[in-house]
Amino acid sequence: MGSDARALATRLADLDDAALARTLAARGISPHIAWHDFFDAAEGLLEPAQLDRALTRLDRSELIALASGTAIEGGEADLLALTDADHAPYDAVAERIAAVAASDPGAFAPAPQVAPPTPAAPRAAAAAAERAFTTAGSLADVLLACLHTPLARTGAGAVSAVDRRRLTDAGAIAAADDLEDLLASASDAGLAAARDREWVVTEAGERWLQTPTPERWEAVAQGFRAGLPRGIGTPDGGFAAPATWPDAYPLDDEWPVQAQRLRRIGTRWGLFDPDESSTGEYPWTTVLREGGRADAASMAPYLPAEIDRVYLQADLTAIAPGPLAPALDLRLRSLALRESRAQASTYRFTAESLGAGMGEGETAASMREFLAGLSLTGIPQPLDYLIESTASRHGLVRVHADDVTGRTRVDSPDAGVLDTIAVDQALRPLGLVGDGDGLSSRVARDAVYWTLVDARYPAIALDAAGRPEPVHRRAAATPSEPAATPEQTYERLLTTLRHSHTAGGEAGWLERELEQAVRARAEIVVVVRMPDGSERAMTLEASGLGGGRLRGRDRAADIERTLPVSSIVSVGTA
């Protein structure tokens, strides 16, 4: 253990901060652990419990290689600091491998052979494409809901029960459990990100919502493959056949459940057959599995044809006789509420839905132009009247920031509306008070605006120049808001380790080795510099260290020796 710790401590000290932080993260080390120097770090990483946890991170091929005495160069074992500079496992690691292999020899044997994939039948391919189409629509619904109001996360990371129920009631997901799979796909593809205690949509996610279904599928399929664990990847950038996945990490008790979930997500996106015993493989899956870029061209013939026209009805509804092109669906849903989602979808226009669209920047003219181009039946008179009446009322309540007072003002030419707002119990949290011929609040402008909109007042937000300004309920997560890197996470610990290494130098290493030898009452060989400058090796059983002196029994002379630590040149294992 002593020589292992010294060698590992030296190796850790030689790593740059980024590489060292990646190793600490891979080993699951707490950023707040009480390590004072690299020797502490090495001893901690070589503890049996820590090594056992690290071994569960190794796939079958890595375990077999490590057990043979030489790890795969650049593999997970190197990242986990289980090997020395020559890729050979440290003695402590080799001992744990031997112990584990004795109790579970199958983990260190080649995996059973499985039947290779075969081309899937056209009917199965059509069913897979339909699953992918349906899942893409569900994810779009989830991202739209997330754009409107970010999804809250519990302390364990799952979406809150309230938001699960909200999405289920809205028809975005068929079952509450589907949500985590969809968010995992969105995260892998960079469409959504978990920030603090909520899920938010990224700029890439907003662009994805505007793209056709084949392009949506390609983005998610690329992300799915990129997010697969290294143990089921292939050297050409592809992945192993799913039938082999359950055997990939034989020491990880949680892996079978994770492998099952990954296969389930792939099945949702039309990559795999729901029947796990089937060897059928779709043409688009073959390309992805062999390392090629995701290409929906072979899937496109099986996808439902998207349409670009709807029927506008006199009852203030719009009926799409087929799946509406995503970009058109997105804009239509900014003006109307979707009541049903199927091959034929129904949308309903209300004063509130049109007002919400106007809050995003729409005008009566822009809505008429869009609907006229979209409709197969023109714009019915009741809908045209609703647009006109909503536009005439929209902006009756104006919300803007007062730079002089730092408060938010609410103004309206209709004094009756202001009186109603002032006594509205739903608006009490805003703390609105009379301020000249209007109202004012300490709450920020955007919060006041959305509270009024949610209470169904015809409000608009004004910029500093007094012009109407579209206000998004929540800004998308941008590249300027990246998640913390391992180097940032472990910044304090890295600083502590680097400082102790600089301050202690070689003398610090020597003293730590001696301390360890004394604790273990180990037999060591110390090289001592004599007064005449010569060096002499002694074999001692270390028994004490203090006052700058090492005490130990010299086995050869059968006497107790006390040596000045300052005279000790080096320490080795007897």
C-alpha cells in the first residue's frame, strides 16, 4: 500500500487540473472531502471500498484486460486512476481484482455470443417509424410546456408530481413515467437542460421545435448514441447490438436496469424492436449502429405525410386533417388551444389565446395573414370578429418600468379597469398601490405583466421608449449558462492539494511514507546519509515517529534505532 500510495500520489500530482478533476468526478469523490494533500488522495482512492466502486465502472473488456495485468491504453481504468504510467494495475487494485474474480469469475470471462442483427420486415419498420413520429410529437409538447413554465425538479432530480400531472392532463404524455425518458432524450440531444431545480429549454431546443419531423428524429438519434456509456460503444463510433448490453458491466448491480431503460428509450424513437428476442434491425438503425450519421431518409417513406393547410370553422375551431407541419403547428398553437391530438387535430381560438399571441408580438394584421394562408376555407366571420375585438382590447392595460422610482407602473385609459385591478384579490401579491393616475408595484415588470395576463387582463409590456415589447414567460437556456465543469466543481479541493504539494515538496512525501509505515508497523528499508557523506541502507520495523526522528527495530543487528528524519534519503519496501 505504501509504494502504491506514493506512486499514485505522484501520478495525481503530475496531472493538470482538468485531468485531475475528471478523475475525481469519475471516482465519485465529494468536492468537500477532507483531503489535505496528494497522499491523502492516493490513500483514499486505494481504499478497498473505493476500489470496489471503481471496478463497477469498468466494462467486461476492461475487466478482462486489467485482470491480465495490463489495462487498455486510454481506457476507463486509466481515467479512474487504477493503473500506473505503464497501464499496469497497482498492487492494491490487483488484490481487489483477484478477490472479486474469486467470487464472480464470470465477470472476467468473455460475454456469451448473440445472434447478429438481420433486416427487419417492412411492417415492423412501419411500426417503428410511427413510434418515432409519436414520440417526436410528445417531446415537442413537453418542450413547449417547458418554454411556457419550466418543469420543477425534486431534490432527487425527478420532475415534480404537479408537473407530471399537468403534462398528462394536457395529453403531452400518455403516462407520468414517460416524461423522464423524453427528458433524457432531450438532454442527450442538447434540447433541454437541468438547471438548479428545474428543466429549461435550450436555444437548440427552440430551433428543434421549428424543424420537420425527420430532422427532429435525426437530432435525437445522434444525441442518443452520443449519450450511450462507453462500454457499449464501438471503435468506429457506433454501438454494440442491444442484445449484448445487459452483459456489458458485469460488476454493476444497477446496470441491467439502466440497460433496460436505454433500450426502452431507443424503442420509443424507432431504433429497436419492442420484442427483445427479435433480431430484426431497421435500416436507419444499422447506419447509426455502424457509426454513420443519423439519416432519416430510409424512415421517411414510413412517416405520416405532414400537411400545411387546415379547415377554419365558424365555431372558432381549426381542424387539421393530418399531422400539421411542425413550424405551422407551433405558430397556430401560439394563437389557439389544441383540444385534441391525433392524425386529425383540433385547435380552438379564444380571446385569451389570441391575446397571448399578441403578447408574443402578433398583431391583428399578422394573424389574419397567417390564417388566410393556412386555411382551406378562408377566415370565418366569427373568427374575424374575435380577432378584431381582441385586438381592440389588447393593450388596454400597459405595464412598464419607471426608471426614476425603480417601481413598475400599471396604466390604462380606462379608470374602471384600474379600479378593478386595484381590488382584485388574485393580484394582492403584487402589492399594487395608487400612484398618480395609475398603479405601481415593487415587483419586477415581467412578473407584474404575467400576473395580469394570467388573471385575463388585456395587458401589454412596454420597453423604456414606451413601445410594445414581446415578453417571454421564461428565457431559454443559452450556451452562456453551461453546467459547472469538473474543474469548477473541485476548485477548492484542487487548490488545497496543489498548495500542500508545493509547500511540502519531497520532504513532505518522505514524512507521509514514514507515517504510513509506522501505522502499519511495516518493515521498511531506509537509506541514511552518514556524517561522512556516504549512504547506508538499513532494514527496520518502523515503530514510532516524532520530534523529527524515526524509531524502529533493526532486524539485522537486533537493536532499536533512532534516526533523524533529516538524514533519511529514501524509503522503500523491505
